[in-house]
Amino acid sequence: PHLSASVSLRSDGRLRDTPQAPRRTCDGVSLSPPLRCCVSPTGDSWGIFTFLCAALCNLPALPALNCSEELGAGQSIQQTYDLTRYLEHQLRTLAGTYLNYLGPPFNEPDFNPPRLARAERVPSATVDLDLWRGLTDNARLAANYRAYSRLLCYLRVLDGQVGTAELRHRLAHFCASLQGLVLSIGGVMSSLGYPLPAGPAGPPAPPGAPAAPNDFLKKMDDFWLLKELQTWLWRSAKDFNRLKKKVPPAVVTLRLEARGF
């Protein structure tokens, strides 16, 4: 049998251990009563303080309580949605500046030229809405991932061709944000258990591809790049808004980590 003790505080401020008889359960196994701390009402404030200090110094390291938030698919989708909306806002400013750089008729509000065969290299977002919504979440995410990867390649080429430092700075900032969106979409796919699309995005044009035959067609390529990018961001925002409603939010969990034992 094990002896247990209760700890009390004497009037002189010293600790006193009082042995107690062991307890026995019905199966014969002795159980010691829990350690009890009693403070004598006759002790002065200095004795109480001494007791508390001694108790704290002799306590073993307590389990540490950690509160951590599991970054699940729900929060990843929310962050991607927020980034998409931010890029929409950023593109409106960038597009206005760049179209003014191209000059008329590209900066005119009612300018709506037909899409040329040269522009087919740019991923098109002009897909039937019912057909797009009929795709699986995996297929839509993969299409977004591939499209923004290729659009990013085109924008980086565009960044190296503009003639003003301010516009190059804005394009570089937008490219960095778009790169973040590509990585964020990849994170959403991973959190949902979807594989990333196989193969690299590839260069914007194969080696030796002919350049635009004149300056107007080159500007037309730039115009359609911005137009398609605007449409992709608008549709992606709707995609992630619907997706975040289907996936539960992140769970906040409490974890106990034993330290010092």
C-alpha cells in the first residue's frame, strides 16, 4: 500500500505533511487520495506567499495548451477567392493605363474588335456557361490552373516590351500577384485531393513563331490578352464563391503537448 499525504500550512509559514491511511478499492488495489492543499486560516500573508512560491517551484512542467487552426480546404478556397477579387480590381487600373498606352482605338470604350486567329494562342474564357458549370470541380480548377499559367507567360513577355518605367512596374506587380493566384489554385487542388495538371505551362509561343506583321496587330494581341484575362478573373471569382459554399470552413482544434516529463 502507498501512503499519501495532505499538505497544510502551519502558522509559522512552513509546510507540514500529514500521512494518511491508504484507500483500497473492491478489487484490492490500493489507491492514494489526491494531493490536497489546505491553507490554514491562522497563517499570515507572508506564510501564504511562501507556500505559494514553494508550490510553484515544486510543480512539474504542466502540459502546454496550444490552440492551432488547421488550414483546410475551406480557408484555402476563401484566400483564393479574395486574391481573385483583388486581381480583378488591380486589372481594372492596369488595363486602363495600358490601353491608354496603346492609344486609339484601343482606349475607346466602345472598341470591340473580332477575335483574330492570332489571338487563339491565348486561353479563351468564352465557354458556354452551362457547359462550364457542368464540369466537375476538379476539371474547373485544372482549367483555371492551366489558363493562368499560360496567361502569366504572356504577361511576362508583355512586361519586357513596354516602353515606360511606370507601366513596367505595374505589370511586374500584377505578374507577381497572378503568380500567387496560380500557387493558390494549386494549393486548393492539393487540399481537395486533386492532382495538378501534368506538364509545364510551356512558352507563350513555340520557337520560331512569327511575330505580329505590324504594330496594329501586335496591339490587337495585347488587347485580347487583357480582355481574356478580365473574363477569366470574373468567372474564377464566381467559381471560388460557389466552391467555398460547398466546402466546410476550417476547424479550430485544441492540442495538448506534454512538456518537461
